[in-house]
Amino acid sequence: MPNGTFYKPFREFAYIQGNLGKMDSNWTVIQTSHYAKHLKPWLKFFPMNKIFVYSAEELVSNPAKVLMELQIFLQLRFYVRDAHFKINGTGGFPCLVDPNDSDLACVNESMKAVHLPHNNFEFGLTNNMKAFFLKKNQDFFNLTGKYYQWI
């Protein structure tokens, strides 16, 4: 772990008393993962076709594609393209660069991305998470018309 930091197993955060019984729905990470709950208030003011939705995973894996879709959505002239992205060697994350400046570093040393390894979840944990988030994710997919394979 970075700098000798100890990280508790995910189950100790996600479940009440760390067991695989009941998920702790008050945990901030769980709360922020209810995407439909956070989207619904906005839909009182804006129709869904005026809200741009994308997955963070795709933004990391294919930022030019996501930004191309955003430029289309906002009806902007196409400016950002593949050449505007460089992958930072410390965490594998893309950053925006000036394609005309080949000497430009992706990130400076003080801004290195930290990539923590994802250990395989316990079998029961993954199944419990799928069951817990099934309805919440389906609500989000129904609102947006987009489906993401998160778990």
C-alpha cells in the first residue's frame, strides 16, 4: 500500500458490522452510488435529452470518444480529438495536452495518480452487491436509456 497505509477490506465498510448480512446504506459511498436518486431532482427542471450522461470508466478508457459525444451534445465545433490526450505513466489515466507541444508533460511529479489494486471481492460480497444495487441501477438505466455493466 502507498506510504504503508493500511486499507480495511471493502466488506468492513460496505456492510453493517463488516458481515455479509445487511449493506450499510448510510455509508457515503453507497449513498452516492444511487445515481437515479441524484438525477431525479434535475429532471424536475430539465428533460433527460438535455442532460449528458457518460460513464467514468469510458472517460478513462476512451476520453476522446466521450468528449466527441459531448461536443455533439453541446452542438460545438469539433476541437478535442485523440491527439489531445496523453496517458500518464503513473496511473494509466488520460490527461488533456496541447498536441502541438510534444514536450508537454502529462502531469507533474506532485500530481501523480495513485492506482490502488483491486483485489477480487469475496464471492458472497459480489452477489450481495448485485442484489442490493439491481433495482437502483435499473431505475437509473430506465431514466437515462443507458445501460452500464458496473458489477
